[in-house]
Amino acid sequence: MGVREVEFLGRGYIQPGSRGAFRTKAQSPGISPDFTTLILIGSSDNGFYTNDTSLPNSKRVLEFGGADEARSLLGSGDLADAVINAFSPSKDSRFASGPQLIKALNVSKNVSASIQVPSIALGISNTIKAQIPGPRGNQIRFRITNNGTVIQIGDKDGIVNSAPIEASEFRIQYTGNAGSTNLTFDGVNFRVTLSGTASTDGSSDLSVLIKDYETISELVGFINSRTGYTAVLLSQPDRKTSTLDHIGVSDAVDIKPTAFTLKSLLFWQETFFLSNGLAEIEAGASRKPCADMPSFSYLSGGASGSATATDYLDAIDTVFETEIAKGFYVNVCTSLETVRLYLADKLAVGNSPEGSDERFGGAGLDFTRTIDQRIDDIKSTNSEYMVLGFSPITRYQANRVTLKTYPGWMLAVLHNAIKASGNVRETATYKDLNVVDAPENLSKTQIKKVLRAGGLVITRKPNNGPFKIEFAITSYQTENLIKNQASTVCTALALVKDFREWLNVTFTGEVPTDPNALGTNLTDADIRTAVTQRFRNVYVTQFGWLTRNIYTGEDAFDENFDIRRDGDVVYFVFPSGLIVTPINFMFFLLQLDVVRGVSRGN
């Protein structure tokens, strides 16, 4: 007979009984970490070349949480200076520590220091190479002693000594009655060839494909299953067979007279070098461990490479065309016009509905050009999505000793570092800058011309106070209160980015149903409720990006927005919303008079 299946949460049930489940309410994911991340593209004397696609992403895009990390890896150069300065952009305690995270893309093709060292086999050598390309690798020195089991390595900061390496993996011996044997291992095949007097005890040549026995314990087990062979495991059973040192025919290893111990000494030498973080071993044609050395040897040949405009453009493509460098603020550490304009174009595309990759940029102007020429450069850039540093600034280099005057791009770095230090609604206008000097003295008329064009200018607070950004504005050439100021543009972009990402996570792929449908999870009415709560609780209350007008009583946003449904398409039309703006101008008028009157005696 037919039995009705009952439905619960989209599944049919035929067996009687009680069943249940629980659901959790959607949790707010919080603010995106992108808003406190600054991406810097520039040239460093040390570091990996970001456009080398053969490198892992962790080397192409370097992540730093503090200045000391950047100093130890990048050493020196514009990118190193920019990262370190960005971690202390302001003397204002609210922004003094800089962004939570800086991602650095090095566009210099630096060369790693290296040296050839002999192995224990004649004619075979290995290469010891600095892990980080650049001239700092030339400071690395090392020595190998005690039959390859003790390694000393260091740089100007000191020497580290390894404990004696125990590299014995397993022992093998031939116990058959053949005349002699020859053991070889090339990383692919493990062979024992019998020769001389033929065996009469059933033992034969041994040939093992390593890919069939990935661990040494598996190989030992197979060897022990063959007549005339014994093997003893000396190390951990999960060690990989591929790590064993190679044995060639010329090594003439006969395992009949005595047992022979196979080692993975080169592998453990490689492991120690890698774990130390200074250098690495590139094995030669055959995996033979490095031989002992009578004294320390230095790496050499490490050098800084030069960067071209193409290197910068390719790095910008990496940021905007891939997913490996996410961050809201993007700065280029160069005054090249082609790079500046290319970044502006990428920002325009990324901030469009098609791009859906909201970001805010920064670049600088070449201070060797005249003031009027730089003003023309601002006008030709004409982007509401980036700031342009006009004034050169003087700060200490990464070594903390040498002062250097940087073009305007460093001022743009400090601006966006301040922005990434706090809420996107904050403005860098009038914030105390952490700079030593601003060597270009502009007249009041010149300052006004630069501000009208849309450039960042440094001035000082009253009474010879701290240096400050006079007005944090974009290079947008049309008068628009939101698009002309960096803080309001960033807030608007952040609102679009967060709302877009929230819609994707919350609704994309979901199916609204009729409210009376059994097991329904989502209705069209739920969408309106969720969107209203998102704006009211997050963008107004939590993030403070929208605000009501206390002067007119107008709400922060009009909750009577339209939702239009067309099949699998949903359109939201918000009639109005009030974005927060900084206070940049204050005017007052004092009605004053002099003392008037007549005084009479008692």
C-alpha cells in the first residue's frame, strides 16, 4: 500500500517519530579587515620580486604587522622606508601605531647572494643561497663541521650553532651467498645488484621504485620480505624515502661484508638552513650532503635590482586582477606619471559596479618639477578615488639614522596610513604628522592654488607646532562635497563595499518563498527587514558612517526604500542617506563694543 511521506526542512520522512533541528540567528561579521590594511607598491633593496609568478604568494605579497619585521626583511629602499614610516604616521595617539596590517609588493628584481660548496662526493657541489634576495645576503656566513652534522650560520647579528645532526635512517645488509653486491639510490630507484659468484639460495637483485614505498618503514618492510636481505629501521617510521642521500655506482657500496647505514644528512642540513631563516641549500645533480669546511665562508653576489615603470604596472595588476593582495588602501611609492595615471584608471574600474573591488589610492608628484607643473599633474590625474602628495617631507630612513627627503608619494603614504589606523570616516586633515621637516615653503597664494587643484600640502600648526596636512582632499576636479574629500569618499566606498559583501553572504543563492510555505527560511519581507536593520544597527549605530540631521530631524537614511523583484534579480533603490562629514570650516562673528558711561562720586 502507498504511505505518505511527510516533509520537514526539505526532506521526506516515512518512519514515525519526533525529529527536530535548531537554527542560529545570523551574526554580524563585523568590519572588514581590509579597512585597516594598507598596500604599498615600491622598490626595496632586499626582498622578493612581486611579479615572479613562480614564487608562493606569501613571498610575492609580504605582510607586516610592525616596523621591526619590515626592517629585518626589506632592509632599506623606498618600500622599506614607506612601510616603516606608515607604522608611525602621526603623533596623534589615535593614529600613532598605523595600520593593523601592511602588505608590501617589491618591484625590484634583486639578486640573491650565494656560494658553491663541495659535497662529500668528488665533482658534486651544492649551492648555499640567501633566502631573501638582495645585498644583505652578503653578510651571511656559515661553516659545516663534524662530518657534516654541525652547522654554524649567522650574519652581523650573531652566529647560531646546530646540535649534532642524527641522520641515520635504516641499516641494510645482504645475507645471501652471491659473491658481492653494489647498492645504488638515485631518488627514483633503490637497487642492489648482485655480482661475482652467482647465488644459489634464491636471493636475487633488488630493484624498488620509491614512488611505491613513500616512507622508509614501508621500504624496510619490503626489503625484509626478500630472500637474502635484512633491514633495520633506525628512525621514525613516517620519514620519507625521498629524503635519503643518493648513492652512486662510483661509491662502490657493497652490503655483503658489513651492513650499510643509509642517511638523510643533506635533508637535515637543508632543514636547519631553512629553519634559521637566513639561507637555503640548492642541491646539485645528485643529493649529496655538504662536506666539512675548514673555516667560515661568506655568501656573495647579492645585489639590488632596478625597477621600471612596467614593474609597477604589473604589480598594480597583481593587486587589482588577483585575490592575493586584498586591502582597501593602495599606494605607489614612486613619482612616475604613468604609474600614477594607471593606478587612477584601475581605481575607477575597481570602484564601478562591474569591478566590485572598492579601494582608495595614493600617489605623489615629482618635487623636481615646478609648482605649476605639479598643479597641472594633479589636474590631469582628476580622480576622486586617490590623494596626491604635493609637498616633499623629511623623515628618517629604515636604518633610523639617516635623514632623507621624500617626494610627495611619502606624504600620500602617511595620509592613507592615518586612514587605515582608524575608522574610514576619520579625516587626516589637521592631524599631527610624524615628520622631521617639510622643506618646501609655499606662499599662502601657492597653498590655495594647490588646494584648489586637489593636492596634499603640509603646513604647521600655530606657534611653530607640529606639521599637519592642510586639507585631506582628492584630485577630483569637479566641485562635489563628497567626492572632493578623502574621508567622505572613503566612507561612501566603505558603505558600498560592506553592503555589497553582506548582500552576497546573506542572500545570494538563497530562495525566498511564500510566508505560508512549510519549512521556509526566507521571505521577501525578510529581505527588507534585514536590510533596514543593517543600515540602522551597523552603518548608523556601530560604524557611524551615516548620521541623522539634528538640525532638521531628517533620518540618517530613508527606510521607505524600494525593493523591486524581477525573477532572480533584486533591485534596491534608496531615496536618501546622510553620510558623516568632517568639520573643516568654522566661522564666527563677535559683536564688540567699547566701554561707555559716566562715573559719579558718592
